[in-house]
Amino acid sequence: MKIEDIKSEGLSRKLKVTIPANDIDERVDAKLKEVSQTIRMPGFRPGKVPMAMMKQRYGKAVLGEVLEAAVNESSAKAMEDKKIRPAMQPKIEVKSEDFGDGSDLVYTLAVDTLPEIKLVDFKGIKLEKPVAKVEAKDIDEALERIAANNNSTVEVTTKRAAKEGDTLVFDFDGRTADDDVHHDGMKAEGHNLKLGSGQFIPGFEEQLIGAKAGDTLDVKVSFPENYGAAHLAGRDAIFECTVHQIREDGEAQIDDEFAKSLGLEDVKALKAAVEEQLQKELDQQSRINLKKNLLDVLDEKHEFEIPAGMLEMEFDNIMQQIEMDRKQSGQDVDSSDEEKAEFREIANRRVRLGLVLSEVGQQNKITVNDQELQRAVITEAQKYPGQEKEVFDYYSKNPQALESLRAPLFEEKVVDYIVELADVKEKEISAEALAKLLEEEDEAPKKKAPAKKAAAKKADAKADDANAEKKPASKKAPAKKAAAKK
């Protein structure tokens, strides 16, 4: 095999690789000999078919497989010999036009290489970490919210009409208007629906306002064009509804009985659980702020050339996400030149930080093991109560989705490693000040900050998106809730 340098500019490399024809012929003969062991041809035992006949009948089919394997193996060896660290998959272009006349296999290999990154001394990095403690008023406010969300309802005994905020106990039986067909999932009995909750498709709940217990009425609605059930999407429907009860929220008392209804021993245990959860949230906010500050420092202190292909890929990803978001919100998808320049700065920062964190991990042998990956799957499953098995199945059947969980875990481990070495000073502030600090970081870059800094703030705000993993598709609603909004 012959390897020639064609281009070497910055991080861009291009090689010309030549594999002699006799090498290809030897590979083809070896493959045909292997295939002949299982080929059955009239007049010949397996393994005894003459090579000339094998080449005539199977030569072209085997040649394609051999060429692909030869290119893969030789390209990997070429990069190894030239000490090339590829930033992305190389682009390979075969130059040979005819492999049947004994010509050599010739192809070019173009690849962006990873830059040499000189990491700063992390012990010299100074960071400030804002921390906050849960206050008594925070616990009281949280308890009030919990009580409001767990209010029991009481039946309205007066003959009044239903209003927004009431819970109706009713039956519904729906059919599509154009063909009068009752579809599965469009019927339920004794269903509880809080008016104004937005649980059902647009227009449904509003038509129940004003109904009284004992009323039967038709609710006419149109399923959204993007409705989850394709056979109903965009179609008009009529639901015959019979109201049995009107119920209104009662007042929940925050006492031992209320705590027990939530699975806790008494109100003291409830308050302790609330305090623990609130503190976890504050600690997480502190962590987010500390990480933002660290990423800013790493971005400032590491200057190196970015692989063009990686930059363009990240920029394209950002533009696609922006366009998708704008389409969904009905906005103009086109971006101004100024916006594109800002998005490119965001892409540049993301790629730069990704390369820095990767280099830190590689130099310090930081990895994510299978146990950590499995814990991440369990955490994902806990986000979908009642659908845990579906989540586990999704990740077990989709290795690529499973691997997508590895990147954010790796990033957090690298951040932890750097933070351990850095000089971190804690500054105690109120919970309100901590929340405001995060809002300011997301919404308004520092005054007179250069364009790179302005973009950086927005990049930080979308840091999770950059590492976002594929989520399993949401479980479809039970049949009796086909009328519910998807």
C-alpha cells in the first residue's frame, strides 16, 4: 500500500492511497475460496469448484465486498501511519474506474484532524459558587402549593351551572361527524374532568361550562391536524355528554391526616421531605451556575483552531432546531445575517468546549461505565411514571439512544474533576437571588460583552439541548381518553 500526502493545511489533511492490483486479487481469491466451501454446483463437491468457475460466476459480487473491506482497513491504517487523529468520519473518493483489468485501487481520503489542545492548569482557575439555604417561608409556600394540588373535591348540591375550575363527573360517547362512526377510545363512563385544565382537545371543556347535573348535551369539536391518532387528526367529531355531578375543590388541611394521604407518617415528616426536595433544587441551581462560570473560563482560556467540519455540523444542527422551533410557533423561519453570525458563535463555543472536555477526559482516563449508564436509564424511566417498562425496552432495543445518555454523564464527570482541582469559593445568597442570577445569565449577557460572550450566554442556556438524548415516544393515552389533548 502506498500513501501520499496531497494536502496539509491547518487541520485539513488529504491523502492519496494506492492498493496494488495483486493485493486486491489475493483478497478476491481468498474470499472466493472461502465462499466455495459452502457453494453447491452440479458436478462438484463443496470446496472443489475450480477457481476459474468461481470467478466467472461470483467474481463481481465478491469484488464489491472485497473493495469495501480493503478501503476500510487501508484508510484506518493510513491515518494510523500518518498519526492522524480524525475529528470526524473521513470523506473517501475512489479514483479507479475499472477494477477488472488488473488496475490498482486508488482513492483519496480527506479528513479534518483534531487540534492539539494545551490544557490550562485547573488549579489556577478561581470560581465563585453561589449557594442558598431553604428558609421556613419557602417550606410553607411549598406546602400550600402541595395542598392546592391535592385538594379533594366535594359534590355541589345546589342546582347551579358548572363553571371553570369545577370538576365534572360525566359520561361521553363520541363519533366522527362525517361518517357517524363511533371509534375506539371515544367513549368513557364516570370520567372526572376539571374544566379549564386543558386535558381535552381545544373547545371541548369550554362547551361544558354552564351545564348542570343531569344535563345531556352534544359537544362539537375538531381534532387538531397534528393529533396523535392519525385516523382522527383534523376531523370533526360530536360527543354526547351526560353530566352526573358537579364537584368543587375542598380545602385541604396541612395536618397529620393530609401527610398520611401522601404516604408520609405525619406533618413533621412531610415538612422534612419538602425541605429536602427544596434544598436539592437549590443545590442543583448552584451547580448549574458554577458550571456556567467554569465553561466561560474554559472557553476564554483555550484558543485553538476548530475543525471546519465539526463547526459546520454543529451550526447546521442549531439552524435546524431554530427553524423547527419557529415553524411550530408560526414564526418566519428565515434568520438574519446577524442572527446567523450569532448562531455560528454559539456553534464555535459548543465545539470548542466539547473538544476541551473530551481532551480532559482522555488525558485523565475519565470514562462512563455500564453501571452509571444503567442508572441513567433508571433516572429516565422515573420521568415516565407507569411507563417504566416501555422506557427500558426503548433503550435496550436502541443502542444509539442508550449511547446518547453517555455524553452528558461524561461531561458531568469531567466538570466534577475540574471543579475538584479549581479554587472554588462559596458565596451564600438567598433562594430568590440565586433564581434571579440564573435568569440574568440566560436572558441578558453582560453589558459591553463582545459578540462571543453574548453568544456564549445563549449557548449555556441551551447546553442541555446540545447533549439532549432521544426520548422514548410518549405512551398513548388509554382508550377512554381519546378525547384528551395529546
